[in-house]
Amino acid sequence: MCAKHAESRAALLDVMNGGLSVQTEIIKAAHERSGLSMNKLLKALKDHTGDNHTQGKYWSVTIGDKNTHTYKVNWPYDLIETAENSMGANN
């Protein structure tokens, strides 16, 4: 599961760690920086949303007023890289 969205996940984490948190802003900025399709980025964003990092869930979402989806990275980026590297070693 880690490799499936690796490029998309890296682009998404980059913009979220840069301070963006609203779904539409995240997708647009990640698309502009990476050149990946917005649909591919949105799928990766949804697939990796949750609280359990062992299942590849790297960020959480809160739905607010007017259905605004606000995302927050669950762990610091260096911890995500460490977890991915250790999971990759076991695959």
C-alpha cells in the first residue's frame, strides 16, 4: 500500500507541511507542483485519511462549515518517512 500513491502522497505532504489545510487548496497546489492529475491526488488524499499509520493513514480530516474539508498531518514528516522505510523493509 505504501508504494501505490508514493508520488501523490509526497506532493500532498509537501503542501500540507507548507501550511495548506483546505482540500481544494491542497489539491490545486499539489497539482501545480507535481504535475500529477487532480483526480489522482484526490484519490490519494482520501485513501490516506485516518488515524492509523500502520494502515497508511497519514493525515486526518475535519468537515466544517459549508462542507469545508480541513486536513492535518498526523505525524511530523520525518516520522512518516521512518515508518515508511521500516514498512518497506518488511515487504
